[in-house]
Amino acid sequence: MKKLFTIKLAKIIKIKHEDKKLTQDQLCEITGLNRLMIGRIERQNFIPSIIQLQSLVSTLEFEITDMFVDK
């Protein structure tokens, strides 16, 4: 069974939105996610739903499968 690797997800979201020169507010506007939620994901305090994760993946352009590891 695979498990979401929250440390990697947190790092990739922060790196990708900075690479794209997006603020958290801009990322929120594009993805429809709450700013507090983005911050909590980056601090590993929140695990996004599949729909939220898909929105981040399509906006920030990273592989969703890379965010999962064998349990």
C-alpha cells in the first residue's frame, strides 16, 4: 500500500510555487485552496484531499505519483 509522503509534498509545493514566482495568495487564487491550508500543507500539518492535491499538481506541474511511498 502506498502512503502520501507529506515531507516531500511540503517541500515540492514550496519550491514549485517559488520557482513559478507565485505567492501563497496567488497560488490560492489559481487552485481555489485556502491560504491557511497551503501554509499548513507546507508545514506538514494538513494532508490535502485528492481533489485538492490534483489542483496543486496541475497548477505547479509535478508528478502526483512521486508524492507516494510504500508503507
